[in-house]
Amino acid sequence: MSVLKLAKKYIVDSQIYVSLMGTMLAAFFLLEQNAFRLPKLYLIFLTFFSGYLYTKYQNQGKIFYKVLIFNSITGIICVLLIIKNHNQQILLRWLLIVILGLLYNSKFWEATIRKIPFLKIFYVGLVWGLCFGFLGLAEVKWEIIGFSFFYISALVLPFDIRDMKLDTIVTFPKIIGIKNTKLLAYFLILIANIISVFSFKTDIRVALFITSLISCILIYFANDKKSDAYFSFGIESCSGLPLIIYFIHKSFDLF
């Protein structure tokens, strides 16, 4: 088995990669707020990881019950992290995000958020935004929530393009077509960058702008014939780019 196939099986399919990319974006915003602390990253990673595992393994028999056991353990760890490093307010915020995750896709709900036409992409953007600007910081930062909401919503759209022939739910590509779906993604990224211009320092703005340009290029070439790696590695990696660009800037003082 090739290295790429092994990486896909044990890193991407296990939901570790998307959780890591989300955590990297969280780290970027924590640095922007001068609030970087490892316990916060542990909390955010475990929240992402358990949430994506829960969503992926719905209706998959025995493995789903193993996921429930694993998530119960990670839930206890998250609570302990919050008790040791944060306060009751952060605990309540974390519980709210957990509830939002359950509402997204749970088999015991007759109508989950994921099944509501067109709402899925914005819901994912909202939950990610709350993890960055609501859960990880002492004070709510609406500019971080706003940027993340529009940017992450845009990044979800290419995955709908990939799955348009497989999805049983109504998605944007099925209704407005691939071209218009990409235009919608560009528009959402534009709004995110307008928020960035008026909210963040120059180095943060530049990192987010470069990331947005790369994201737009990847979205432009996205179609339902691309390999899964194009989406799972390529587009998914966009969430981690701001932190990488930030460190490059700090190392070489590029801008």
C-alpha cells in the first residue's frame, strides 16, 4: 500500500486531518489575540475530532457504539481541561457547541440540520466560527466568528460539488450548478476578506488574503471528477494555511 493510501486511511479517513486543520486555524486566531495556550488547542482539537467521528459513523452499526464510548471519554477529558484551565462560562460555551454538533447529524433526530436544503454549509461555518471566536477566547470576538463563518462556508461548497451525484439531500450544485456554486464560494470569501480588512492587523490580513487566493484557485479547479485527495488534502489544507503563512512571515519578515 502506497504512502498516500496509508495517509488517507489513517489520517484523512480517521478525521484526524480535518481536526488538525481546524486546530491550526484556531491557533492562528489565538496568536492574533495574544491568547495562545496549549490547553485551548487540546480542547478545540478533541471537540473537532469527536464531532467529526460522530458525524461520519452515524448508522454504521457496532463501530458507531465504539465511537460513542470514545467520545464519552474525550468529553470527560474536555470537561477536565475546562475545569483546570478555564471557567464555568467556557464550559457552557463548550456544551452549546456540542449540542449544535448533535443537532447537525444525529440518527435519533427525525430532521437533522444536515438534511435541511442549503443550510448545511452555513451551519458548518457557524460551528467552526464559534470554536474560534467563542469557545477559545475569554471575550467573544465577532470579527473572528464572522470571517470564519463566511470562509469555512465557502470551503464546504467544493465538497458539495464532489458529492453532487451521491448526495441524497438538496445542495447548491444540484440547484444552481457547479459554476454558480463556485461564484457563491468566491462571494463568501470576498465577504470574509472585507471583514478581515476592517478587523485585523496587516500581517493577519495578508495571511488570510493569501490563503483566500489559494482557496479560490483550488475551488476554481474543483469538479466531481477530481480525486478525493484533491478535496481531503488540498482544499482541507486551506484551513491550516494562515498559521503556516504567519510562521513564514515571522521567520523571514516578509511583510
